[in-house]
Amino acid sequence: MNQHTINISDNVYQMLARRATQENRSLEQVAESLLSQELFLDIPAEENVAEALAAVHRLSTLFADVDASLLERVLDDPLIELANVDLAIYLP
């Protein structure tokens, strides 16, 4: 997991510290929990699931027509095998 540094005011830091103490969690856990809740409020959960499933479907079918016997050639230039693939049949 990547960690990033952000700057916050002393007042916000003190509020996070109090909440972390009350909940017996680290400052990072409290901040991540609060931010996650706030960031995902705008996107309904059903849309997240549907979007994720559509992405999995697209990725799992993207290379369906690639002939593995030409693997070296495909790895050198993946577009060679995909040039004539009809991607429309794989889109939901």
C-alpha cells in the first residue's frame, strides 16, 4: 500500500487525534475511514459493482482471439493479432 503525505491544519489534526483516541485507532485509520466515506458518497454502490464487473468483462475478453502459438510475435507487437479482432462482439 502506498502512503502519501498531506498537510492539514493543527485544528484538524487535533480533532483527528481526539477521534483516534476515542475509537482506539491510529490517526491514519481514522483519516482514511472519513475520507473513504466522503469520497464514495457521490457514487451509488450499485454503480461501483456494475462498473467493476463491466471492466472485468472487457479485460477478460480483450485477448480472447489471440493465438497463443504466436506468443513471441504477439509479445513483440500485441497489435498484430488484435488488428482484425471485432471488439464489438465483446462489448456489453
